[in-house]
Amino acid sequence: MLGIPMAAMSYVARRFEATRALPAMYSIDDHLPQHYVSALTPAGVQNEFGD
């Protein structure tokens, strides 16, 4: 259960340049939809975000 507050704090820390380099095991940011779309898109094919 301690992972949930740590994930939220990591999400906030990634928003500020001064704290972006701090190590974090988990982040809510990792589970945003664009990361799933990018992970499931075949290599060499652009996804809907242009990546």
C-alpha cells in the first residue's frame, strides 16, 4: 500500500526539472494511455501521437 503514495509523489516530481532526476520505482505517469499505445505500436510505424 505504500507504493500508491510513492507513485503519486513520483508523478509530481517528474513535473519539475529540479526533481526529475530523482530515482523512483513507480510512477502513475508510466500508466498513462499514450505509453500503452506507444508500447503496442509495431516498430517503424507511427502511432497517433506521431512518435
